[in-house]
Amino acid sequence: MPIAHFFNLHKASASLALSCVGLLSPVTMADSAAPDTPAEVLKLDELKSVEVLEVRNPAEYNATAPFKTARNNLTVAAQKGTEDVAYNLPIDYQEGSIYNPATGKPDKVNLRAYNGKFIAPAVIMNPGQTVRFNLMNNLPVPKVNCARADMNTPAPPTCFNETNLHSHGLWISPTGNSDNVLLSIDPDVAFEYEYNVPADHPAGTFWYHPHTYGSTAMQVASGMSGALIVKGSRKPTPESNGDVDTLLEPLVGAGGVEEEIKLLQQIPYACFDSKGKIKKTEKGIWICEDGDVGVVENFDLQVGDPDAWEDSGRYTLINGQARARINARAGQVYRWRLIDAGFNETVNLRIREVKNTKNSRVLAGELNKSNIEKTCNGTEVTQFEIASDGLTHQKIIKKNINVLQPGYRSDILFSLPKKGIYCVYDDESTSPAANVSATRENPKVLAIIVAKGNDVVSDQEKFLKDTLIDLATKQFDGPVEKTIVDDLQKLELNKFVPHQDITAAEIAASNQKPVYIEFNLVFSKEKPPTVPTQFLINNSAFQMGRIDQTLTLGAAQTWFLSSKSVNHPFHIHVNPFQIVSIKSKDGKPLDPQYQNLVGTWKDTLFINTDVIVETRTRYERYIGEYVLHCHILEHEDQGMMQSVQVVLPRNTSGGGGHSGHHH
């Protein structure tokens, strides 16, 4: 029988929790509130600066163990590793407040949280390092009957306190106490995760969050997510590629890598009346009155309803804060590591100058499309994307609107052309094909950049190119320097791409049949509905104990991704994939977010109903069971997930060879 059931860690199993050393101590709860600013007046000096994430950096040492390299472009010969490091990661309910720009005041909330904060500490790790997390589930045992008639039916309110840990995007083992999402850790139980990051792991931007089936959406919606940064120190050589970090190291500010992290979250907290209904204004916007405490406890009302987030009037948070201030200098190149850690929402990130600062009153208080168009209407700040999902591009992609789907990461470089105020805002969607939800009419300002200094940038692309070439001449020498400089003239990063292309010849040599994945929703034909909506992949809902895809270690394979009903972000654990083609089903032009994606590597990709996407992937080093799913997390929790296992290859030459055991 396949190993496809979930392992449950109960209180009686608490002895499984191992000891940790060098732990990150818990921190005091910090409000994510901005000051009590009236909606009519913007006082920049009173805006709380965007929070720099708490981080733990381990000391370095030389890694000398023999190592079998994977099929990528990175060397491990001179790779520095780091000593083992461990973190305490307690999970508790925490009281605090979140600033509500719609009312100009903070709302009190009580949410599940890591380490006593609404945003978890950022973890900085290096290739060749072992990182341990002592996950302590201090959430209470529910006081109600949490039994469900069907595993794909949402649990009753307050029944979302089982948990586990997923390292989204890391290329590590999916089994045992590594990136094992088949574990379910009960309240009052601790368990130690151990991530052995291989020495040839790409440097990049990743993240961690809970992944217990049925509770994932509610816990991520409560704010349980944090950044995982693999920091690279491998310089390119004539024979091998290196980490883009070695080019950009001089851009890192005094505060370190953690200053680059911008983690985006949607927390749909609500205050309920005595009948269990969400309190709302006459316009339907969610409100919390004096004395109320916002919570995330009702699946159907807060995350299951596809219109809930838009109707709520809540704002996407950046590093745990709404409408925060970010201080910067004009004429300087910045790197932001953007992480869409939201449970289900697309963010159309845009940065524009406030042309007339007299109109900046719109940046405080409740906003509408007209106000933002009149205020955030100055110079467009171009975002130069150097990596997506933690994997460096071959060619830098220029964007004015950076479409971030749930689970996406986007590493961008940008400069502010002159001193002044800039809006960082979530723009309206361009079409129903572009977003998780339907077309939105109201953009929202997420943060305000205040740029000082007298430097002026007249041509943002030329300024970036000149800056990067200057960095390359200082960081590298010899033939490597010439190659990198020549590439940068074309905005290319060939010497920093971590993975080797998967060629048609490699696919042919593996001789594997293509895998076809199709998302689908099946709605009740009756009104009102008489049966629940079905969340399906290949016309089947997730079932424990069933393996949906069996893959062969060492093989490369083609996958085709599509969606029959509604748009869905596809995510697969462990092994990333390379995009080969994106084709329209009906010959219509592709949505702009698909431009320049062919050839790039990702682990999460938005699949709208108009496209068929061809990808290639290879299965290296790790065997075992893991999952693929829709990264609209409430879809995943209701059945839009498959179990995948990688097994040893079959010996077809005779003599008793056989494939890996299927239990």
C-alpha cells in the first residue's frame, strides 16, 4: 500500500521532540499598528517605518565532506558551509493590533503566530548547512467536536490548531523530519525538523509556512509565514556559475539581507456579533468596534468565500504592517526580495511617484481608484526582476506592474529617480485572466516610500546597467569579469543561472510519458447549492492513501498544466520546473504576466483558463512522497492536491532488479 497517509503526532508522542542548541529565543509581541492618523491628513513623520525582520545569522566554517553534485551549474569545491544552527519556533495565540487604513486606527486582534509575532523571524541559511526547527505547538485543544463527515469538507470554527512546517521552494528531502508535510502535529506537542541544505543548493528567496491538510489556509491567513533566505558566496569561475549575491553584495545595506525582505500577507481578521456573523458597515466592509477583538476562525466566512478578501476591505501587509513608511535615498539601486505569502490573493505591485505632494492626503485613510489615479501618477519606477521563486533568470525581466500570485517570490532591483514620495500599491487587475479573483476596481496603497537625497536618475535602465557593470568590475576579474560585463550590457545574468537547461535530448533519453495536470471546480447545478463545490485535479479530489503520480529518480519529464474552471496557481514541492512554452487555447493574446517566462525556472506558476503550459523537470537526489497542489490554500484544503512519490529506477536488464518498494 502506498505511504500516502498523514502521520499524526499526538501528545503521547512528545518524546519525539529532540533537544536544540543555540535557539532563537522568543520575542515580545509587537503591534503592527500605525499611529492614530486621521483619514484626512497624512503626517509622514508619524508613519511607522516598515519593520525589518528579526533574523538569526550563524557563523561560518569550511565544508569539506565529499559530495555528489547535481545537474546544475554551481560548484561546491570552494563552498563555505555553516555550523549547524537551531531555532525555537513556538506557535501560540498572540494579542496585538493591526492598523486599519480604512478607519485610520488600529484594530485589536488575537491570532495564531510564530515566536510571539504576527510575522515570523526571517531565517538566513547557507548551502551546506543543517538547520533545525523545534516546532512547539502551544495552540489549545479545540473545545468543540472537530469531526468532519468528509476529509475535503472544512472543519467547524476553532478546529484549525493541528500544524506542521513546509519549506516552500527549498530543494531538500521531503521525508522523515525534513520537509515532510505528511506530518500533523497536535496541540501541546513538539517536533524537531531538520533541513539538510545541500552544498549545491541555489542561493535565493524562499519561505516557510504550515501545511497540515485542512488547516493550511486558516493558519497562513492568521499570519503564520516567514522568509527563508539561502545566501550565496560562490563566485563564478570559467568552469562554473556562481551566486548573484556575489555581484550584488555591495548593495546590501548596514542592516543586512533582512532589509531586502518584503513579505506580503493577507490576514482576513473579522469581528463577530452574537449570532456568529461578521460585523460590517452599510457598504459591507468588515469592521471591529471598540472592545472587539478580530480573529481568524471561520473557514467558510473568512477564507472559503472567494469574495471574502475583496469584500473585507482589509489591506495586504508588508512585513506585518499596513501602510507603513519606507525610508530610502534617490539615485541608489535597491534589491527587494518580494514574497507573496498570502493565502489566496494576487498582488499587482506597482511603484509610482506622488507627482503633487499636496494631494498626498489620499495616502492616509480610506481610498478609491480615482484618488489613487490622481495622486500616484508621477514617474513610474521600473522593477528589474533578477529571479523568480528564488532562481536567477538568464535575462533580467523589466516590469512596471509585478504580478505576484500566491506563493510567488520575485527578486527585483530598482532605483528611485529623485527625492520625493512614492506609492507602493496593489493596482487593479487588468483582466479576469490575470488574477486569482475577478477583476478588482479598487487599488490599495500598501506602503509609502520617502526618498531623500539630491541625486537624479533620468534613465532607470541605463542607471541600473551602469551600476551592475561597475559592481562586476570590482567583484570579479579576468575572463569571468569580461563575460559578466558583456552579459550585463544586454541585461543578462548567464553566469548566475543555477540550473542547467532541460533539453529535448534529455527528455528523450529519460523515455518518460508526459504528465498532464488539469485543475477543475465542479459547482452544484442547483440554486441554492445542494452539494458542496468539488475542488479537483484530473477530475479527482485529494485522497489520503492514494499516490497520484509515481516518478523515477534521475529522470527528466515533460508536464502539461491547464485549468478547466477558474484560475489556479500550480505549486509542486521539492523539484522546480523549467517553462518550455505557454500557449493560448483559443489563439487569443496571452496575459502580459506570461511575457518573458519561457526558459525561466519556478516552483509556483499561475495557470489561467486560457492557457496550456508545457514544463520540464528532473528528479534528482531525493526519493519519497510529497505533494503538488493549487496555491489558493482554501482550494488545497478542500481537495485540490495530489500525492507524488519519487522512486528508484527499475533495472530492466534482468537479474532481480526492481523498482523502489511501494508500501
